Amino acid sequence: MENCIFCKILRGEIPSKKLYEDELCLAFYDIAPMAPQHFLVIPKEHVLESARAITAEHAALIGHIYQVIAKLADELGLDGGYRVVTNAGPDAGQ
């Protein structure tokens, strides 16, 4: 999807401060952090418009993203805990 902000970040059209990248996903720091450690992890595969479009076909990708989140949380020393948030649709702030 050409106008998707995340696709533009993946293509390098919008700069980001990368935290992690592999063949399946990219993690980068939020430009307007709401917590001391606030980063986003996005799939490199464009998953339609939101999390509402995720199907069983995406199970391995979603599992991988959660593994990356756990790895980064460990590396950043978030031993006291952290939140994982997924927004789906305009009422959720997407």
C-alpha cells in the first residue's frame, strides 16, 4: 500500500531510529514516546489495514513479532514489565 505510513518507513521515505530489523519485521523508537522506552514493531509484510485483518496465515509472523518484543524488552532492561498495545481502527487511535 503506497500511502501507508509504515510502508513509507520501511522504504526509508520517512526516517526512523531503528532498534532492530530482520527479514520479517522492523522495530523503531516512537517519535512521540509515551513511556521511557516506547518502540513500535511492524511487519515488513503489509497486513491490510489493521490487526483486524490478521488470519491464521499470519500466526508465525505474529509469534515472531512477540519474540522480538521480548528480546528487545530484555535488552532494554524492562525487567519490571512492559505493555504491548495493538490498535485496530479509528476508534482505537489507528
